[in-house]
Amino acid sequence: MNIDAKYHPTPEQLEGFAQGSLAPGMNVVISAHVELCSTCRKSISELEEAASEEWLRSAPATRASSINFSAMIDRIVDHPQMKGDDITRNNVPKIHMLDHSVTLPRALAKVASDGLVWNQLAGGINQAMVTLDDQTQCEFLYMKPGSQVPVHKHQGNEVTLVLDGSFEDELGHYKPADFVVRTAKDLHQPASEEGCLCFAVLDSPLTFTKGLARLLNPFIRYRFRRATSAAAY
Ligand SMILES: [Zn+2]
């Protein structure tokens, strides 16, 4: 599947992905984008190639004992996202929308394969949370046509991968495969005219800044803390 994305992960995010140093939630959303985006697939291959060259230069002793090393690297570079993935084309989970269904990228199909529980939020937004680790909050979001998320800013990073339809905010209009990165500095209000399905990963709680939505803040912080502290206790 190849769609021309206009917005991509940052170079730091791609590097972290290639090195395997990201939290599982962030890893999944980048993996899903890379599956859809040939530009980023190429960047990942180059990063992995550079890393393997670096390894060849720096570890002659280890190298001598790894006869199949280059064959192994070839396999990794050829299929960076498919290791251990046994989902075949015939049973890829789809998300059923009002009038059509959406085939998910493999990385997300796996995430959704246990079933999703949708909750209706205010403003025509539906949310299905998934727990992938204790450092991120991950969710599928479905914005009904004409819906709007309250104005909010982030204490950390929020990344959103568009899967179907489109949404817009103050900085742009986002279509399938677009990877939207918002940091602690950004204040934004996503809205969707035609409706939009996306997958969002947040590495710290949202802060709503206006009106009634502000009242949600303690709840959101509580929920996030509960999610992030599950592993600590
Ligand atoms: Zn890309």
C-alpha cells in the first residue's frame, strides 16, 4: 500500500524507530506510517544500512563470528515491519464506518485484532483506547463529519496518523497516511468536515484550555496517571 503522504515523522522519530529505542505505542504508529509511505521506508533502509556499516567498521572481532550477518541484515532491511506478523491479507481486521469499511495497516490491524471498545466523547468524537505500554496513551479516534475537538495543548508530544477521511487544524489539512506531530508548544483545534478515522499516540496528558472542556482536565490526568502507574505499583 502506497499513499503519498505530505506529513512525516521527524528525523529523530525515524532514527529512534530504526534503532528500536521508542516506546511500543510510538513504534506502532510509526510502523503503520512507514507501511503506507515509500519515502519513509527508504529513509529507514538508509538508516539501517548506515547502522550496519558502522557496526562493520567498529566490531571486527564480533563480525568474524557472524557468518550470516549480511544475509540477516538483508532480511531485516527487506521486511522491516513484518517480523513475527502472521496476519494474512484474508483476515486483516477492518474498521466498519457508517457507509464503508477501512482496511488497517498491518501494525494497527494487529493492535485492533483483540477487538475495540468505542466510547462516545463530546463534539461527535468516538474513541477506542488501546494499551500498548505504560509511557503512551494510544487510541483510535473517529471524528464524525462536522465534528470538532476542543482547543487543547499538550504537555508532551501527540502524533496522529490519518487512516481514512481527513481533518484540519490551524496548521494544515491532513489526509490518509499523513503523520501529524504536535509538541508541547502547540495549541490546536482539530476539526473534520468529511469525517476522519485516525490513530493517535500521546506521550503525556492533554490540557484543554477553553470553556467546559477544561472541566475534563482532572479526569484526563487521572485516567492517564492510572494508565501510566499501572506498571509502577
Ligand atoms: Zn513518510
